[in-house]
Amino acid sequence: MAERKATGARVAVAVTILTVHEGTLQVLLLRRGAPPFDGWWALPGGLLPAGVTLDEFAAGKLAGETGVREVFLEQLYTFTEPPEPTAPPAATVAYFALVEHGVATLRAGEWPTRWWPVADHPPLAFTNDEVVRVAVARLRGKLEYTNAAYSLLPEKFTFAQLQRTYEAILGRPLDKRNFYRRILSLGLIEPLDEHLKVGAHRPAALFRFRRRQAEFLSPR
Amino acid sequence: MAERKATGARVAVAVTILTVHEGTLQVLLLRRGAPPFDGWWALPGGLLPAGVTLDEFAAGKLAGETGVREVFLEQLYTFTEPPEPTAPPAATVAYFALVEHGVATLRAGEWPTRWWPVADHPPLAFTNDEVVRVAVARLRGKLEYTNAAYSLLPEKFTFAQLQRTYEAILGRPLDKRNFYRRILSLGLIEPLDEHLKVGAHRPAALFRFRRRQAEFLSPR
DNA sequence: CCAAAAGTGTTCAATCTACACCCATGC
DNA sequence: GCATGGGTGTAGATTGAACACTTTTGG
């Protein structure tokens, strides 16, 4: 902090809210109804008010769009925006969040919102395309060594549900037995004394995450 | 970006410049000569001017303090600063850089600067203590799977120099043979047809990094 | 008894860790 | 010839990947 020149730089926040639904990783987008980028799809966000921390503001945006609190929410990266030195905001602090699809209720705010498959969404305003790409890459990495998925599943779930969630995010099939072993050896989840009967086949044991909070693991 | 309220938030940049010297990981600090935090030690940085990207501004700060360009420089994290909602700046985008000790020439700027061991430096202004902690943690991680160390060593170096650099950063001794194998198998460095004679013992082969630019590696 | 999803072990290859001696040189 | 740092291999343990059959249930 050597200098304190006057400046026009502003801070914006953008939140990449991800969910898994019908075997697909999806992102919450809203359609802007005003310039800049009028009519484009964009991530929820806005300019950071004074006196609010970034984390608080991002959590508020998430709650405002989905009604969801206390989920996985993590800072991603800060982008200079726009890339051409024209107008504010100068910096966009990107966050990403993971929500259970069934719990999120899209609160029609100022502008219409909907879920889009991350593999196939319209071009986005600002540098939001890159934000989403980075968020998905980070999520894939985090799955390997954190309990991030707790935020995408109900409290009780079957192993098959967990595996399908992982597969949707990673975009590839996983070996059932190896997946069992790996997840259990990480100590992320614990079995319950309950089984779920669905249809004409063997009932599935239910599990839950030991901790439904962001958690890091042993040295990998 | 749903909303565009007026705001007082400002963007600052802070650069954690690290080097290894005499077996110790050190950080470049400057002593502030004006409020806020008059008389405290702090990271180089400042408020982001309009029309400049974060990366450009961080690179400029680095060059201004050390005269060094084209080194490892990477965004770290964005902190809300100060934690209490009092005064601007609202967000500090932290970067970290790695410089070769011998090449950096501290350009006495506005305020006095010096290298401090990261393990033992005075308390810092703003949230800079946390910035340094996070930077060191990130560096330790990056060493394992990137060529980041290129930026801490001269173009030609011996394996022992490389190992001592790693050990200084990680803070623990490494097994010489395992270190040889691991580094070579990563393909980061290549042997030169030169040897360095120093003192009364076997001359050491010289190596260089294949690429003296930030580079990621295979899937780890 | 058939269809459907749940649940479960073993083998092989690759990687990581621990560990100790000889080599080349200058004095 | 000795002191100094340079350079090298092997064995055991751990980890990750591939792979197929039996169990439980409802209809």
C-alpha cells in the first residue's frame, strides 16, 4: 500500500450458482433488462456497497436468488472487468456456490432467472463466460479432496445418488466399487440405519455427510 | 450483475514478493510513512487506477520495487479490507511474486523497504499478515506441481541449489535421491553440458528450467 | 422366476518412501 | 590421502485402475 492515488475503480461481485439436476450440471443465469448488456444472460451479482464484506455480499446475492443459505460458497478469482479500459467496474470478484436443486426456489427478482446446463448456455455478459469456466474447473478439482458435494445433495442420500452427482460434474462415468472405496476412505460420509425402498429392487442404504460445512481433508 | 447501486468500494492491490536468500524464505516489506498505519510495515501495493488491469498494476508494483519483470506473478485471493466496515479500500486483491534474490534491486521509493524472513517479520498493516500466510501456503502447494521455482533461481543452477531452494520454502529437508527423481520425472529442468567448479570437490552439473514461464504440469 | 438396482474383492501397475555408498576434485 | 559436496539404485509399502458376479426386492 505505498500509494493512495485517486481512482475510479469499482468492485463488483458475481456468483456462479451451480446445481446438479437430471444428471446435468447447471448454472443459474439471469437475463438482464438494462444496459450494459441489455438482453444478455449474466451471473447474479452487483456492485459492492461500502461497509459490506465480499463474503457477506456474495451470500446475500445467493440467498436473494435462491432462498438458500448456509451452503458451499467460496471465492473463485478476481477478474479485471471489462478487459478494455473503458468503464467501471474495474474488478469483479467471482464466487461460486453449490445448491441442492430441489431446495433452491428461484425468486423472480428484478429480472428473469433460470437454470442452464453449463455445457450449453447462451453467451454471457461481461467476462462471465470465463467465470463459469473457471468455476466448473475448480469444482471438479474440489470434488476430489473436499466434501463440497454435501451442498448438492439432500441430508440423506444413497450411494448411487452421490455417484450420479459426481458423474454429472466430472462428465464421465465412475467405477462403482472404486468410488465406494475412495469416498468411504476419505471419511466424508457415514451410513445411517435406514434404507430407501424404491421400486422393484433391493433397497439402498442411506448415508449422510459427517459435516455439512466446507471442510478440507488430509494431505491428499 | 443484477444491480448497480452507488457504492464507495475501492480496489487495492497488494503484492507479496517472495525470495529465498541464505536458506530462508523472505518477503519484501516497506515501512509506511503516512496514515493509515503510519510507521507499520506493509506489502507494496496501492489503489487501482481506472483503465489498468489488476495484472498490469501488480506487475508494475513489482517492477517498481525490485526492478524485476517477467517473473512468476499470480493472483492469490481477494480480501475485504478492512474487516471492520470503516474506510476504503473495500477490497484488496492480493498477488504473489517470486524473484531471484540477486537480481532484485530494492529501489528506495517513497518509503524504506527491506527483506524480512517470512517466519519472523513484524506485524503488518491492513490484513497483510493474512495475505503473507496465504501466499506462503500457496507457494508450498505450487512447488509440487509447477515450475514456479524458475523464478527464484538464476538461469543456470545446480541440483543442490534447487534442492536448497525447495527446502527453504517447505521448511523441511528433502531426500536427495527422491528429489532428483521427482524433479526429473516432472520434466521441468534439463541438464546442460556444463559443470560448476567450486572449492575442493567434485564439480556439479548445471541445469536449467526448460521454460522460464509459469507452466502447469500433467494431471499430477 | 424375472427384472432392476444394490452391494461387494482381487489383481496388477505405478508411485512414493526410506535408506547408504562411491565419485571427482583441491589442497 | 583426506575432506567436501556430487551423484546414484533398490526394496517395500501405498495408492489407483480395471474388472463381474451375487443379493434383495416387487411384480
